[in-house]
Amino acid sequence: MTNETLLINAENKIKIKKGDLADIIPNIFTYEELKRFVDYYLSTNPEEINLHGDINQFIYDALIYFEKRSKLKNVVMGLRQWRPNDQKLYSYSVEVGLAAEVIPPEIPDFNLESIIRQETGIPNLMQWRSKLGKIENQVCFIKLKKDDNSESIPNGTGFLIGDDLVLTNWHVVERFFDTDGKPKAIKSDSISAHFGFFAELDTNQKQAGITYLLDQSSWLAAHSPKEELDYALLRLEKKAAAEAAGGFENQSRDSNMTKRGHIAMLDEISVKEQMPLFIIQHPGGKPMGIAVDRVLTINERNNRIQYVTNTEKGSSGSPCFDAEWNLVALHHAGGLQGVAGERNQGIPIDKIVESLKSKNIPV
């Protein structure tokens, strides 16, 4: 008896070397377990085979015994059922055609994690939250009065870009221009900017915030009509950006409190299709809200950006930001129809910066 001894399964013509199956079995059964397996599963009295040698002799004699009876297939299948997790037995079963080979899918080299969209990135949380905390004090909603006898009503959103300068849409204050496009004289309360209009986190109770009126003598610093860049740069009667943020109307504010500040205007911006776009706004004149979605397209002239970030009436003049809170656009229109469906639209902020510089307005 040598390792080259062959047992031939007459039914399946499977060649079995002792070095294969005969060497696997002692590693998965004790002698007693093997005898019980032969008795219970193969319904064969172990004494019919051989009980006078060691386990290796018994295995060899058993394989001869079952090969003569064309039951080697039953032996292998039985062993697999008794020891389904044994890898060597499984590999052998595959080799002789008594088990299906499981071929693992090809998996290319990969990292455990990956940046899928470069335009989104992973902003630093503390910096991101800190910037948002400043911006919320720099955004306001714009109220207008139709006449001396009417109350002020919300008509748009705006934001500070200088000590006393608020940027909004031209069409938000369009009623204060004559038919020639020249600004009209206004009264002190004709247009007002309201900062800090929030809703309480727990109660949803509205905070009135602080109201700033415009400088009557020079209320309009610069503008561009709706069909062009649709912006109006309003001049406040006070330097709101230099005053303390927070607080309420007629409430004394500590001079050591954080200054309101203003949003930086960049003369170079990076806007790409599918990048996230955040809009801080006062939709419908309601407390400040935030919406986020993505940019769809930039037109060929690079003076319009279209996106699917939500807005409502009253959101005109809202600042649009990238994921790092860089100001990239002035929201000005909504509900436009495109091939892929409805979208909103904004004016790239670098185009407005270029226009303001041409009017000698420092930004």
C-alpha cells in the first residue's frame, strides 16, 4: 500500500489517490467518529470493513470497500454533510465534481474609503459651522411700503457686503425706480432691512431682530436692471456691519459683542455643474431658512447659474454659497423651465463684482 494507490469509481470514472481523500479524512475525524459515520450515514457495520488496524488502515480498506460497491460518491457527499466547513474537503469535492466551485468575483484594487465627488469634498465641521454662524447675522429680509398709509411688507432677501451696503435684486425694489430706470426719492421708512429674524429652536417663536432704514439722501449705491445683472446695492443709514450682532430692537448692546461683519465678495469664483449650492433666505418673509441642492448648468456667457436648490417668493436677493461658504451667486429667479425640468437661477457674484468696480464701488 503506497501513496500512489488508485481507487477507481466505476460509476463516475473518478480517480482517487490515497494522498487526496485518504489523507484528508484523518484530519477531520477521530477513529471513533469515523466508525459512527460509516455506521450511521453509510448504513454499514464497520466490522464488515476492518477493525484490526489503525485509522489509516481502516480508511484505506473502507475506500476499497465502497469503491467495489460504487458508493464512493456517497462517501464524499456524506463527508461533506458531516463536515460542511472543512476547506480541504470542499476543495477535493470540487476537484472530483461533487461540489460546485464558487468563483469569487474579481475585485479591483481599492481603498477602504474614497472621495466620490471632488466638488463636494469633506469640509471641516467647526470651520463650516463657524462661517455659517457669521453669515446668519449678515443676511436680512427687505420690507417695502407702497405708500404712506400702508404697512411694510416683506418683498425679498438681502445681505451685507460692506459696513452699510446691502445687496439684493433690482426687481425687489423696482417700484422705487421711474420708467427711465432712475431711482426715486424715498422716505425714511420706504425700504427697510431686518436682521436677526429667526424662529426659536424649541418653541418656533419668531425673534423680531433689528431693523435698519436706508439713507434717504443716497439710498442706492449702484444697480443693474433685471435683464442685465438684476442687482441693487442699498445704502443703510447706519453702519450695520460695524455694530454688534444679535440682540433686539431698542436693546442696548455691549460694545464687546461680536460685530455683525459682512460677506466677502470674490472677484474670482469656482462654480461647477453638480456642485452643492446653499441658499440662505427668508422665503415668503418667514424666519431665516436654508436650502441645499446642486448646480445644474452655467450658461455660455457665464452670467447665469441654474440650480435645483429650493426657493420661494421672498427669496429673491438671497446669497448663494458653495460648500465652503464662499459667496458664488445672487439668487434672482425661480420656476424656470428647462429640458430636464424646473430650475432656479442666480447671477454669478464675480459678474456683479466686475460691475461694481466699473462704477467705482469698492468691494
